[in-house]
Amino acid sequence: MAHKSGFVSIVGNPNVGKSTLMNRLVGERISIITSKSQTTRHRIKGIVNHEDYQIVFSDTPGVVKPSYKMQEYMLEFSKSALGDADLIVYVTDVVEDIKKNEDFIEKVKKSGVPVLLVINKIDLSNQEKVEGLYTEWADIIPQAEIFPLSATEDFNVGNLFKRIVELLPEGEPFFGKDEFTDMPARFFVSELIREKILLHYEREIPYSVEIEIEEFKEEKTKISIRAIIYVERDSQKGILIGHKGEALKRVGTEARMDIERFFEKHVFLTTVVKIKKDWRSKEDDLKKFGYTQ
Ligand SMILES: Nc1nc2c(ncn2[C@@H]2O[C@H](COP(=O)(O)OP(=O)(O)O)[C@@H](O)[C@H]2O)c(=O)[nH]1
Ligand SMILES: [Mg+2]
């Protein structure tokens, strides 16, 4: 049998479970997941390697109407993921407004590649409702094959995976067979820190934060990391650090434990908070933080 290889883009609105699904399909914790919208900011690849095939999944930010520069880049990541895919996995769930997002759905329909439509979170619904959604979606994207599933409960994800493998084009692997992502180690460190900030802070704080890993020194059994947490304004710095530094300490401790699990090494993590005024709207800062293709 010839070797198969292809790019599979996972797209859809914010919060429908794209990152949860990708992690499930890849079997690694590549993308961070929270209940807040816009948790995913970049296009993140997760690679599945098998003797007979290689699948390169792309997790993407949810499709949003940009209201500042960073969101423009986020939308670009989602659009570009349609352009180079061999297969599109469009994710919706049992709670989102089905009418949202019509422009993007038009692009999905015109992509010229097979579309697998996932109705996620069926654990929150019942058979009758899911059948109703199935009929509606069959009407919206007639060419799509529809997979009702639950990413968190790992229900029916196996059938989706099997179908993806069947639809993969023949070809040689694009990445080394020992790689599971194209993102550098530093990226995962910054994402795990950002995840804790998304979990523990409210309002605009999580959205105003960007993380730079200034130092990442890996030795045989330990890694020393120095992370700079940028916020946009002075008042945010105070909130982030918290009374007697307790809030920031919690972020550091929880992130360190996750980073240790990820790299299977001891981790020494130092965090510093700095202000970078309005970085989310500044082209130069965004470039520096990697928001370009
Ligand atoms: N009940 C339920 N919740 C889910 C499921 N999949 C994802 N979620 C939750 O939905 C939220 C958003 O998930 P995430 O993967 O970050 O969504 P994304 O923004 O599309 O990447 C998180 O709180 C997940 O735990 C599912 O199958 N069932
Ligand atoms: Mg996500």
C-alpha cells in the first residue's frame, strides 16, 4: 500500500471544542483549552505518525469579527487553514447559533476539498436534538459528511479518525516521523502559562496578556525558564501580580507543574510582569510575538 500524507484543518467558531478535538485526535496535549472564547491565537499543528500515513492537523483560532489588529491575524490563520488543506473538519456544537458565520461557511463549501462536519458536545444533548441539527447541517453544507461526537467523552472520535485516514491523499511524509508538532518548545511553555491566566483572571486581562520566553535552558534532568508576561497597562500589572504576589505565584506554580508533565523534567520557572503599551494593536509588537504567517 502506498504511503498517505495530508493536511487536515480544524475550523469553526470559538469555543465549539476544536482544540479539545485536535488533542484527542493527536493523543497529545498540544493546544490549550479553556471555556473562554479566543483561547487559541495561532495556527497550531499536531502530527499523527503511523507506518502507513502521516496526518498533519491544524488547530485554528475561532472565526471572529476582528476588532483589533491581533484578531485580524487570528482570522487570517483560520482563512489560510482553508487554503492549504487536503481535508476540512468544520466543528460546530449542540449549543452554538447555527446561523452565525455564514461567510466563512461559504468559503468552506467552495474549498474544493472533502468536508467532515463535526457536531460536538453531544454529551450535553439528546438524540432528537442531535438528529434535528444533523438535518439542518446536511442542508447548509450538502457535500459534508456529518459526525456527531463528544470530544471530551471520546465518543465517536474514532470513526472520524478512521474516515480522515481513508480520505488522505497518497504522498510522502512532510515532517519527520518522530515529530508531533511544528511549534518550538518555548511555544508550549508560553501557552501553558497563558492557559493559567485564562483560567484565573477575568475580563480583559487574559486578552491583554502575551508571554515571551526569554530563557529556556534545558539540561539532562531539569529546565530553567524565565518568562516575561506582558500586559497592556499599568493597572493590569497590579491585578496580575495580586496582593503580596499571591495571584502570580499561583499561575507560576500551576504552570510549572504542567510544564514538568509536558517535558518530563524538573522545571525552574521565573515569571516577570512587564508593560508593553497597546501591543495588541501594534504591528511591530505583533510581529515580534509571532502573529504573522
Ligand atoms: N460537554 C462538552 N464540553 C466540551 C466538549 N469538547 C469541548 N468542550 C468544552 O468546550 C470548551 C471549549 O473547548 P476548546 O477546545 O477550547 O474550544 P475551541 O475554542 O473551539 O478550541 C472547553 O470548556 C471544553 O472543555 C465536549 O465534547 N463536551
Ligand atoms: Mg482552541
